[in-house]
Amino acid sequence: MENPKIAISDLNLFIGKQHILKNINAEIPSKKITVILGPSGCGKTTLLKSLNRLTDLNTDVKVSGSIMIDNEDILTTKRDITDIRKKMGLLAQRPYPLPMNIYNNIAYGLRISGRKNKRFLDKRVEHYLRQVNLWEEVKDRLRDPAAALSIGQQQRLCLARGLAVDPDIILADEPTSALDPISSQTIEEKFIELKNNYTIILVTHILRQARRIADHVIFMYLGEIIEQGPAAQIFENPQEEKTKSYFQGMFY
Amino acid sequence: MNIKKIEERFFRVLMFCSTVIIATTLMLIIFSILYKGLPSVSWEMLTSTPKGGFYFGKGGGVLNAIIGSLYLSLGATFLAFLFGLPLALYMNVHLIKHQKLVNGIRFVLDLLWGVPSIVYGAFGFTIMIFFGIRASLLAGIITVTLFIIPIMVRGMDEVLKSVPRGLLESSLSLGSTQAETSYRVYLKQCIPGVITAILLSFGRAIGDAASILFTTGYTDYIPTSLNQPTATLPLAIFFQLSSPIVEVQNRAYASAVILVTIILIISILARVFSSKFHKNKINF
Ligand SMILES: Nc1ncnc2c1ncn2[C@@H]1O[C@H](COP(=O)(O)OP(=O)(O)OP(=O)(O)O)[C@@H](O)[C@H]1O
Ligand SMILES: [Mg+2]
């Protein structure tokens, strides 16, 4: 692969005595949607979180190997971890809006990076809310608590909030699993739009969703990568038995 | 009737009885305080310090104890908050990956919570003797602070630890530092609970007699500096109640009415204040 955005080599991750990620080697293409597939408990979330080192928050984690992002190994870098995290927006399985109003949810990331000018913030808040098709729904109640939004709206708010810190990468862990079909569709369409400017990594259990939007696929099983490659190749012509049976719905 | 129904009914009756028993006991306490105390609450009681013969049922009031109690408990609550909030946040944000250590701290705080306040009083007294300080408002504030810190920290800790991991991860992935996560996200999410913890500690601080018996002393005057001994309502109640004179005894109940009213007013103010923040809390 030419100039992958992220290159993971020999990544091993233990929590306590449990070997959760085993010899992960993978390359993630820039400005494409990479979908991570695999049955429940195979380590998709853990792999995703190790990319912005949220796995550091676990007791007793041991990580070895390297994760190169823009030619910098984020596991050993001397740079501040918050700088690395700012490069990646995170969308979780269910929305976690910040305990503040809608406006401040978006402005938060900008404020902590020192952007405090009111006019600038107003503009940016509107821009990002428009980007996730939320502006029209909330423009008259920007000062209402984010808690008052529906789950689908909250998830779009979380996407907008992540985009507002100007990342290059979007990490999404089953971002539509708690959403209604319409909100899910909005998020999917946004992802397709956003891949022009962002590298997107999406974990999903929904095979049809993966087929719809994936450019690149990583299939995991019990902590290992079984197969990876361009979406067309993996979906049309999987090489491994495990991948085949997963696609046939033999296990989830 | 099957077993399930019997079980269901048993627990319903049990809950009903407990509620009734607790409610009536509380009502009885409040009623007896009001019944004996209210007739003796007067303007003079609230606005003047003891005059000559006060302790034999003559004129004067407990203003010295009201002011003293407010100084003491507000001072101690403030100090405990100053140290307690950062500790509680630190345990739940910075030490998130050191759960064993955090559980150790919780265990120690729970032990300290269980230590009777008279022991804190004795400890404070020993320290005072060591440094040659006499009974004073300052010594009292420090002793009471030590006594309520475990209550305050554990109270805050209980709400902070219910913040879901996802919110922490969201905040960090936006590039927040742990301190920003603590004060801008965790604190905002937990303000109602934090205020409850402060109130709980304040209630303990203003209501406790044993920890201040040796450390704060008692005086008929309103303190003008931290180095002076200070009267407090719990001790006012204690001294007046042990008097053989009926008028003085009734004043003890009147002082109790005043104490309860102060707690009530502060609680209501704090609730009104906290409801302003309540709306931003996310219900996960
Ligand atoms: N904090 C932890 N401590 C111990 N084990 C953990 C921890 N987090 C995850 N695991 C284990 O690591 C393995 C992978 O978990 P992970 O959450 O990454 O799976 P997943 O592929 O995302 O599953 P799902 O599709 O159900 O979300 C599981 O076996 C899980 O039990
Ligand atoms: Mg997962």
C-alpha cells in the first residue's frame, strides 16, 4: 500500500494475563473507509482504542509493537498524548454528549485548544452542526442542554464535536448500533462524504453496512487479523475459511 | 397463593413498615423539639448574647452560639471542600487505571468515617497541646475539617465513580487533559451530587458536639478573631440541657430549633442553587 495513514506492526496487547490483540499487522489507507469486522469479543474495540491510546486507561495493560501514524510511532512518541488524540475523532457505540449545552459541546474542543473568540466560535459551531445535518434542527435552541436531544441527534452532535477539533482520522465503534434507521443512514452518508478529507475507521456488526461503505476491510477473529484487503476483494473472493463462514452468517 | 405472591407481599409489607417507622420517628423528634422549643424561641434569643444570669433563666440569647456555629461549620466545610474535591476528582480521573490504590483510599476513608468524632476531638486536642495552642475557632475548624473530609470525599466519590467510562474517553479523545476532564466534564456532570456531599458534611459539621468540646471551647462573646474560643449551638444545647432550671432546659430545645432551621435554610439554598446545574447532567 502506498503511503498508508496508519501502519500497525507486531502489535500485541495484554490486559492482565489475557492476550487480547495478537501480532496485529495492518495498514490503513488514507482518506478511505476501513471497516473492521469480526465476531463479538474478537478485539475490534480494543484495536480501535489502542489507536488513540485510550487503552492506557485500563489497569495492567501491556502493549508492544508499533503504531505509525504519519510516520510517528504513537506508542513511543515523546509528544503529548493529548496532541495525538486531537488528531482522531472518536464516535462510540452510544452517544456521550458532554454535560453542557449544545453550543458548548461543539465549542469545548476549540476552547481547550485556546480558541476563545466568540465570533470565531459562533461560525465554527454553525459550520460543524451544518456538516452533520443538525443545524436546522437545533439552531433555535443552541443553549439547551445536549441531554435534551434525541439519541440520533446526540450521535450526530458527537460527530460534529469530534470534527470540530480538526482531526485527520475518525474512529467509529459501531456508531449506528443504538440509532434508528434514518439517523443511521445520515451517519453513513456523512461518512461517505467525509472520506474525501478524513481517514475513517469503522467497526461494525452490520454486514450490509460494511458492504455499502467499506473501501478496505479488516477481518478479525479471537484477537488476530485473519484477512485484510480492498473491500471488493474481501467480499467477493475471501481466501480464508473463517472469513467465508462469517460472511455466510455462521457466527456473529 | 403461590410462593412468588407471598414473597411479593412480604417485601411490600416490610417496605411499608420501615417507611412508617422511620417517618414517625423523625416526626416525633421534630415534633418534640418544636413543642418544647418553639415557645422559647424569641427575638431576644436570636439577636443577643447571654446576659448576666442567663444560665439561671434570665435575659439574653444564643447569638454567640449561632454566629460561632456558622463560622465553624462554614469554615470547616469550605476547607474540607478545598482539599476534598481535588482528591475525589483525582481518585476518579487521574487514578482510573490504579483501581487497587483507589479502593485502598476508599477503604481508609470509610474507616475514618467510622471513627467517633470524640476521637477527632481528642486528636485535635493533643496537637493543640503539642503546639501550645489554646481552644479556639481555628483549632475547632481544623478538627472539624479533618472529621468531615472523609464524609465529603466519599460522598463526592460515589457520584464521580458513576460517571460512565465512555464520557471519560470522549473527553480525552477531544484532546482534554485529565485536569480539564476533571473540572470541565466530571464536575459539571456531578454538580448535584457534589452539592449533596457538601450539604451532608455541613450538616455533620454544624451538628457535632464531641469534636469541638475540647478544641473550640465556649464563651459568651462573639469571636472577633480565629484565636478566640467560640460558642457553638450543639454545646449550647448540651450545657443548657444539663441545667436543673426548666427555663434554661427549654432554651436548649429552642437552640435545637434554631440549629435545625439553619440546616433547613442552607439545604434549600443549596438545592435551589444546584437545580440551576441539574439540567446539563446527562442521564446515561
Ligand atoms: N478492560 C478489560 N479487561 C479485561 N478484558 C478485557 C477488557 N476489555 C476487553 N477485554 C476482553 O478483550 C476481548 C476483546 O474485547 P473487545 O471489546 O475489543 O471486543 P469487540 O470485538 O469490540 O467485541 P464487540 O463486538 O462485542 O464489541 C474480549 O474477550 C474482552 O473480554
Ligand atoms: Mg466492541
